Amino acid sequence: MKVTIEVSEDNEGTDSPWWAIVDPKQNMKIDDQSVYHVAGMITGPFFSRESAQRHLDSARHHFGKNPHVFCFSGYCSPEYKTAYKEAERKLVK
């Protein structure tokens, strides 16, 4: 399956950007279930800050008291980085 997305060029200077809503919760227990607790603190991906913020604003009741929209880098994801760089090259032409 091939997915085509539009990624915002308005980013924080991050290579291959994508955004998520990070909703921090206290997580002191370290065990095999920790990854599920951490994953539950992240909503996304989104491909613009505006899209993530719209979702946060419209579904505010699903989040805790301190959620933030955060710009991540897809640099370490070979598939996403390659697709992003190819799209950038097409824009320049």
C-alpha cells in the first residue's frame, strides 16, 4: 500500500518533521508494561503543527492537563527520511 501525505514546510528547522501530541503523565514504574504507558502519552503522527493543534483543541477532553504539540524528526526512519528528501527535491525543481 502506498500512502501520500502533505507535510508542512513550516516547521522548527527539523529534518524530516512530523508532529505528535505529547501528554505527559507520571510514570515511575519500570517493567515490561512501561512501553504501553509511554505510548499512551503520544497521539500522532500529524504532518503539520496546525493539524496536531486542531486535534488537541477539538478533543481536549481526551488529554490530561499538560499536553503539548511537539515536532519530532523522522531523520532516523529510513523510509520516511527517504520519502521526505525525494519530495523536497521535487519541490526545488
